Amino acid sequence: MTMTTLTFCSAFLLALRLGAASSIICQEADCQFFVSAEQSVQRSSAARHHNVIVLFDGSGRNRDKERPEEYSNIALLADTIHQGGHTGGVEEVVKYFPGVGTERVAELSERFVETDKKLGGQKWWAGVRDSVAFLTGAGFTSNVLNAVSWLMEIGLTKHDQLFIFGFSRGALQAGCFKASSSPLACLLTERS
């Protein structure tokens, strides 16, 4: 398994949209991890089965709760790379994780909801809850652990290529995910 981590390269996103001219853009932007369409076709052999793409969005970003015109570049990338799509004959498997702080803080007791009603209603409490989630980085660890769990569930082989993208705190999650999944990569290398 080949593992590539991108903490974010805007040239890569632009390159995906432009197609053939993309390798020139990324070379000029010093985006060393980009594989052009031509290289992808050359590298796709019977031995490689999937391009596994893991995307960690930035702080406070969640494409499921935003309009497309508000999407971050990571969300745009997730939409550009289609689940089950093919690049150079290789199937793409994509997993998107919303940004840190977008997860509702379920651990906060529901007793505060009653207090909230006295202080102005559900909207006020939702704002406080979301602010606390954002400031404390709620979801950081769970996203990384869920990504590692998902990676094990999909049944990676040593022939798969793993691409990891992140932006903002998602870049830190991408690094943690890479470190957490490295032992898994060693096991895959030892397996036939």
C-alpha cells in the first residue's frame, strides 16, 4: 500500500478540474504529491486495486450542513472525486469527515435544555453548544479513530493507494490518521 498525505494543495483541486494541464500547474506550485492522469494510467496495473481517498475538512466545516457555494476546498474535492468512480481503470473509494467542531456535543446534559428555555429558547442553547464544540475541537479524536476503523473495514490490500487530505485542523487529523494507520500499512506489506 502506498500512503500519500496532503495537508492541502489548492493547486491540486484546480488541477483536478482542469484535467490534462494539471501536472504543469502542480509542478509550478511545488505540489510534489500530485499524480497526473498520464502517470495514473501508467501506474495502474493488475496489482493495484483501489485509490482510497480520506478527506478531513477544516474547523467548523461540514458539507452536509452547507450549501454547495459555501463548500470548503476539501468538500469540493470530495464531490469532485466520485465514490466508486474510476481513474485509469482503478476504482476510487472516498471517505469524507466533517471538520472539527461540527459535531454536536451530545455529552452536554439535556438538563441545560430546560435552562435554555428559560433564557431564550432552543436557538440560544444551540449556539452555545456549537460554540463549545468548535472551541474545544469536539470530534477531533473520534474522526481519526473512525477513519482508522473505516480503513480496516474496507479491506485494504497492499496494492491499494491511500491518499489523505486535510485542511486547517483537518490537516492535523490527517497527520494523526497517517501515524495511526502506519502500523496497518506495515501489516499489509507483510501479507501477500
